[in-house]
Amino acid sequence: MEPLDFLLDLLIVFAVAGCVVFLFHRLRVPSVVGLLVGGLVTGPYGLGLVHETEHVPRALRRHAVGHVEHCGRLQAFERPR
């Protein structure tokens, strides 16, 4: 495994997450759903854009789960427009 492989995988994940969240925001669907769909699409069981999941550090995975939970809590208490 080369460091550039990890950076390329990370770039793919962030690019897909940004595009999917933007699209879901335009469709007025919560961004948490967009993050989950983006993860499913990029993962090894989706389109397989990210093949090596073993080199993703445990701390990064925990941070990602915490971020999704935090976004969910923020949107749960958001007032409807």
C-alpha cells in the first residue's frame, strides 16, 4: 500500500460525499441520508470506488460515524421552514 493510494481513496470519498450531500440538499432530503448513500456507493459493496478498507485508520472510521450521528441530531432539532 502506498500513501498515495490512501490519499486517492480519501479524495474519492470526500468528492462523492460533497456531491451527494449537495444533490440531496437540493432535493430537500436530509444530508445524513446523503452521507449514508455516498458511503454505500463508494464502498466495496457498492460501485467499489474504494477497494482497500483495511488501511483506513480506526480513528477516522470513528470520526466519520460520530460526524453522521452529530448531523442527524442537528437535523432532528431543526425547525421546519
